[in-house]
Amino acid sequence: MRLIYSSLLTSSLLFGYYGKVEPYQIYNIKSDISGKVVDVNKSAEATNYNGVVIKIDDYQNRIDLKNYQIQLKNLENIEKSQEAIVKRKKRIYEIYKTLKTKSQNDKDLKFYDYQNSLITLNQTKNSISNLKSQIKKLKDTISKKSISFKNYIYSIKVNKGEYVNLSSFIAITMDIKKVKIDIYIPINKIDEIKNKKIYINNKLSNFKIDKIYKVADSKYITSYKVEIVGQYPKISDIVKVEFKD
């Protein structure tokens, strides 16, 4: 963030640097799925919340999932039966092909019978594989319709009854477990601050330098932006930052 008053920059060498305490990260959350919003926990706004906040209608998805799971169980039972059939027909063919009393036509018929049962088994296996893929996708869709957060929820942008599309803007959340302060340090002073302790409002702090943007700021053309990170109880406070031995 830029300095609040231009006079603060000119006096920074004598009195320290000033900056605003801000969340470490701000996230603009977008929906991963489309659908009708059936529930919103508006009381989670302005709190550190861990749980489902926005619920999108998944009624039909759950019905489809149940039907797919029933189909899968039936196919798996068919697969077991078909495996037994293949083993039996293979065993019969192996016997037939060694018998001199059987004609080549009889042997061919047993071979084709065995091959057809094997084809049926492979088709069943493919159906199971495809169905499992559909179930996996459906479970992913259902999970995306229960939208949960773990950070500080600054704002919820949707209401119950509204329809959201893919990539609709639904919330703003923040990581406030730690905070950042952006200050502007004269370029010729950058090396001097790197190994110093950081004081916030005249008190030794746990802040550390996180980033030094080594491109002169577009407004403060003789300064680099320096981002310091640590813990501070009040977001949005304007604080004085000093670097001391």
C-alpha cells in the first residue's frame, strides 16, 4: 500500500515508515459449479468460519448417484458370473482341442463359444469402468455444491434462491492468521534495513521482511516497496514501522 500522507515519506528517516495493516491474502471466490442456491449461512459473514457456507441444489445429482451405485453393484455381480462362465468355457475348449474324437468343426464351435464369453466379460468390465468414472465425476459435482470456507469471511455475494453460473463471484475471504504491511523505503536505505529488528509503534514485533520489490514505485520513484509480514491484532490500523539494531 502507498503512504497515507506524502509528508510521512519525507520525514520517514527521522520518524520511521508508516503503513496500513492489511490481510496477508484476500481471495475473490468464484463458483466451480452452476445451480440454484438453496441455502446460505449469512451469519458466517465477518467471522473466522470453518464449514459449509453456501449450498447449491444437488437433489437430482444424489438421485442419479444412488442409481449409478445400484447399476454398478449389478454389473459387478454380472462380472463375477461372467468370469466363472469364461473359465468353464475355456476349460471345455482346452479339453476339446486335444480330443481326436472331435471334429475340427466341433473344436471351432467351442473356441468361438469361449471367445464370445470372453468378449461379453470385457464389455462388462468396460461398462463398469465407465460407470465408475461417471460416479467419480458425479461425486465431484456434489462436493462442489457444498461450498465451505476456512478463512475469515469478509463478504458473501449470493442469496438463497439465486442461480449461480460457473465462475460466478460468490464471496470474499481473507487470510488473517498473519498480516502484511507495505512500506516504501528509499532505494539507498534498502541494504541497511535487511538485518535489523522491526518495531511497530515503538514496540519490538515479530514482523519479518517478506518481499522487496526491486523496481522503483511509480509514484515514489526513489523508493522500493517493502512488504513485511507478522501478527498484529487490528486490521486496517495505520502503524509506524522502524528498523533498529
